[in-house]
Amino acid sequence: MDFEHSKGTLFDALLGESFEVYVNQETQPQVAYSSPFEELGEINMPLFEEQDRDILMHRDAHFAANFELMADYYDKEGKGAYEEIDPDRIYQLMAIEKELQKDLAPLVLQGPDAEKVARSRAFYKLLQRQYEDPKAAKELIAIIDLIFSEEEDREKEVLLLASFGEKIIMYLLLLIQTEELYDPLFPGYGQAPIVAALALGKLKAEAAIKPLFYMLSKHDFEIESAAMSALAAIGEKAEQFCLQVLAGRPLTLDNERAAVALCAFPASERIGKEILSQLQDKEVQKQEQLATYLILACENLPPHLLPELQNIEKSASLPKPAQEELRQLLKCGQKNR
């Protein structure tokens, strides 16, 4: 499958219509999130805490604006429960809302917050509508099941998705390229791309190499770890791609991503020599992040290449953090010999 032919998102490919149009037509907020404080008259306004915004957005997006549903979910420690949210505060806000007899969301959330909640609700409706379509492909139903799933055993979900074979690759690609699905406020709580990436690795889907590579820019440990594992599982073609990007010029963030990705691959002569070659480049030596990532990738360096790494430590003009990382790596290597 050609990557260029697989670009798009679940919105574009699965629904066959403009998501923006759907949002505008069917999911405008029922209340105006402006400043309705005057409607409360003489009621004393409570003090809202910093996390209240997150609680209300989470409630409205995932629990149909129902505090009781949300509280029950958090009591059961559901898959999508935010670690940052105090369950006791959910009950406190529920009590405040009952006392005021007013929905708290318009009092706390700003316009952009309401729009984001509306987009999440729209996505739920669109997925539900597709799920109920008797003509929907079984692979698509499996993808929607993944997004809606409360299962916490990722390996189980990966094996299930991989059991569909090559036919599900297109849908997995669309999933990991849908930005909203990385957001905990949207269906799947931001976790579906992790399972999708691992499934693509299990299927050794070479068409996924580029999308997986760009998952490394998400700045989330679990997401980046899944992408790295998937690239390593795909094997030689993914390794070749990362090495090619690493050697590319001018230096960009892609070089850093490639260095990070190579940390996941098994030790090999080809990877080791390319990393050492890069560390000897004067321009690379000026880049603290890139140099540090390359040194971290040296953890899997074949033992017979260690003398070259020691020469770099003695002669290279590396930034201090990278130089210290290299010293520590060599020290550990000597202890393990």
C-alpha cells in the first residue's frame, strides 16, 4: 500500500462527508457559553478550582453532561479516568450544580472549550452511526470497537486487530493519522493510536513506516514507545528508512526522530556505524538534542565498535550534557564487559 494513497483521517475516509459541516449542522452547543452569571441573581457563586474546567469538559464530552455517570465511572477506575482529576471533586461539583439548579459548564467553560466538547460529541455520533450501518466493513467495526473499548489489556486488542490481516491496515493508518484520537477528550481517551501502532507493527505493515515515524513527535512516552516498538517490529525496511532520514541534510527535527527510533532496533553493524559516523560530524556535535539521542542509541552498539566511541569521547566537541551522557555510557559499558 502506498503511503501517499493512505493519507486522511477517520473523518474523511469513513464518513464520506465534511466533519466540519456535520459539526455545524448537528452538534452546536445547546447553551451559549458566554457569561450567564447575571441569570443567577442573588445566588452566591462558589469558587471554582483549576481542575474544574477539565472535569466539566470531560463530563460533557464522554458522559453526556451527566455527573452521576462520570462519578460512577471514576469510582470503578475506568480506562479513561484522568489521573489528575480528584473523584471527590466530581461529587462536590455535582452537589454545587444541584444547589444552583444550573448547569455549571456555561459558568466555567469558555467558547473554545465548548467548541472542543462539541467536536468530541460529533465524533461519537459519527462513529456510532457508522457502527450501526449494516453495510460497514467488519474491519471498520473492529476499529470502532477499539476506540470505544474499555479493555485495558493492550496485547489482547493487538492480537484481535492483527487477526484481520492486511485488510485492516488501511483503517489502522487512518486511525493513527487522526489527530483528535490522540486527545483524551475525544473517543478512545487518546489511547486508541497506541494499540493501532502496535497492531501495525505486529502486521509488519511497511505502509505504516512514515506515519509511525511521525508519531514520534507527539511528546508522550506511551505513544512514542508504541511507535518505536512498531517500527522495530516492521524490521529492515523501517530501519533503512530511519537510517536514511538520520543521514539527511540539512539537520531538522526528523534527524532527532530518526535517532530516537533507532534506539528501539536490535544492535547491528549498519546502525552502529551510521551512528558513529553522525557523531563525528561537526554540525551534529553542535546539536545538543540530536547528539544526546545518538549517544543513547549507542547503548545497543556492537562491542567491537566501542573503541570508536571512546575515540569520539576523547576528540569530539560535544555539548556538556551529551558529553556527560557519553561518559556514563562508556563507564557502564566497561563495567559490563
